[in-house]
Amino acid sequence: MEQEKTVQSELASHVGRLLRESFGKGPQSVFVSIRRPFVVFYLRGLLSPTEKILLEQDQVVSIQHTRDLLMKTLIPEIKAYTSLIAGIQFQEFYYDWGLHNLTGVFVGVESSEDNLEAIKQEMYTGKEALEQEIIDISHLVQKAPEETYSCMLNDRTLLVIRNGILISIEKELIRLGFEGNLKLAKRNLEKSHFHNNNHLEPILDTKIIDAFVDWDVHLNKSVIVFVLDPIR
């Protein structure tokens, strides 16, 4: 347990330093949750002075595009350091920003599936109802996933995985090079359903502080992260 806390602390410090070097201002805090094969980095208080001006002018898309470019450089460094410190090799990496809360999340997934079946079977309060709600939301925005499962990493981090979610027109848009615009549109749609949903919090019997979503379109896979209020 002590070793795990040390690894989490070192990963948090390293990611905070990388972001500070890239953005000119680092996050106020970085929380790392490890539950193999998943590692989740939750960032709070991340907004550079330039981004603050853009946000005041409602230039959210400009901020997102700039961060996408920065992440292309940062992801390989985060992968390499996680491998060095924790011995975890990320095969997949997802990220999303909550600009209204000045927050963000990174999710790394290693190739090992040793723990995956056990995680799929684990129960928590509202698990089946939550997964069904996510399936219903997915159906409204695109189509019901071919597979949906979730994992409560700890009392504040809930992870939902969806496989097989892309429809034919989306696959064609990706082939034509519109992946970035497609993800932006899907993210706005899905997160509006998360934030305006009256069922998720009663199902989980707790408050949802943040919701994030990202896709690996080549794997036809999506990751959702709900950050919960651990006090309730």
C-alpha cells in the first residue's frame, strides 16, 4: 500500500511538472488512481493565462484544439514515465477537459487483461442501472454499444467502458479525416446528456462532480469517467 502511494505521488508530480512546462502554468492538484489495467489522472485548476482570456471570449474550441496539439507531445512522455515508475505499459490513452470546472482527466489502459474479467463482475451501488442509463444515452446520440461495463476504481472515480459504438457515417467521416470534428461534436452531445441527466446521481446515491468522455475511434471504443463526491 505504501509503495502504491509512492508511485501515485511520483506520477502526479511528474504529470504536474509536464503540464506546467507545456502550459506555462501547472494544475493546482493531480490525483492518480490505479486499478490495473486502468490508471486515471484527475487534474484540477488547470488554465493558462492565455487560455483564461480565450475562455472569457468563449473561444472554447480554440483551447481544445491547442490542447490536442500539446497532448500529442505529452502522451508519449506520460506513457514512458508510467512504464518506468510503475511498470505499467499503456496500450491506450484517453483524455478530456472540463473547462467550466478548470479540470481534466487522463486515462491510461495497459494491454494486460488479467484483472479485467474480475472487474467486470464486481458490484457497486447502482451498477446495473447506471450501465443501462449509459446504454440509453449512447442510443440517443449514436447507437447502443455492443458491450458496456464499469468499474468503481475508488470512492471518487467511476470508469465506464463502451465497445462498438460507431455508426457507419461516423466511420466514413473518420476515413475522410474528420476525426477531430467528429469527436468534438460527440463530446458536446454526450456531455450535455450527462450534465442534464436527472437519473445518474439518484442511481449512484451520490453527487457527480465531473464527467469526462473520450474515444479511440480506431478501436471503436470509448471511456467515460465520473468523478464523484466521496463525502456523500
